[in-house]
Amino acid sequence: EDQVTQSPEALRLQEGESSSLNCSYTVSGLRGLFWYRQDPGKGPEFLFTLYSAGEEKEKERLKATLTKKESFLHITAPKPEDSATYLCAVKAAGNKLTFGGGTRVLVKP
Amino acid sequence: DAGVTQSPTHLIKTRGQQVTLRCSPKSGHDTVSWYQQALGQGPQFIFQYYEEEERQRGNFPDRFSGHQFPNYSSELNVNALLLGDSALYLCASRGQDNSPLHFGNGTRLTVT
């Protein structure tokens, strides 16, 4: 069965303090690894899709990377508006996404 | 361009009752999925609908059922509600295969 584990569960950063979130996965036949951002009371908002080891995607202060066993979401010089829960998900057979538990990020000014 | 819309936004029900949640997909999308998100956890897949048929189902009991209409909108029905069914129910839609899912803001269901 597909499994996704995210760490840490929570992260407190000072504004400008760069850090990385980890997403470890076990899946048979990866068809895509997805990163989403979720604000309180809202649905997940799509950030990136990665398909193969070595692939990288960037958007503003966020950069996602992928290996055969894990993905990292790097947050460079974060701002308070980057505070959110970041969710990682994998897609294998079929079309369902299997999500990790998320990392809650709080960026203090 | 409207995204995925869900109604109602909040709902309070009593144990044993039945509930229906509604979803309109993003314009141009024809595939709808439903997810359950308990507090502090990641979303869990319930099922997916395409061409008005259930195509894939997660590990949820038969109390959870759904429907997709010809205009691609969808309903999630939950019978015999349990306290443990309290959660945020998310609807997501997509177009062509392997395109990313777009989520609505969910329906917060509280079972008392």
C-alpha cells in the first residue's frame, strides 16, 4: 500500500530563515508527486508536480526536488505570508492521491 | 473562471442522520474526486467519478456513496452518521489524465 510520511510535523521560522520540508514515500510505480499548500479553513492549493528523480520545480521562494525515495520542499528567505500547512501526495495506480499528514509552517516577522 | 465550488460550507448533524454534500467542478473539468480530511491530518481518498460512474474507491464503508450528474457536478451522501464522520469533506476536479487536482474549500461536517 502507498505510504507518505512528512517531517517535521510543525516548523517555526523567523522571517528570512530558510529551511526544508521532507516527504518520504513508498509507492509502486510513481505517476507523480504533488505538493499543495493549505491555509486554515481552505482547500489545498496546487503548487508543483514532479514526475521523475532529479526533477526540480521552482515558484517564488519555493523549490521542490525529487529523489527515488523522497521529496524536499525548500523555502528560501520565507515571509509571514508563507505560513500554511504544506501537503505532499503521490499518485500511483489509478487516479487517487495518497497524502502525508502535512507540515505546519509558521513564519514569524 | 470559477474554481471548484462546494455547498454547504458548514453543516451540523446528529448521529444516525443522513447528509448530502454538493460539488461543482472547475470549468472544463469532467472528473470529480471526494476526500475526507480529519483535523490535523492529510486528506483521505473516498472515491472518484468520471462519466457518471464510480471509477475508484478508497477504504470507506458503503455508508459513503456518491453520484455524478451529466453536467459533471457531484454529490456525496453519507448515511447513518457516526461521530467519527466529523471532518472537512473536500471535492476536487481535474481535466485530462495526470493533470493536477484542483480542490474546493470543503464542507465542514460536525456530527453530534
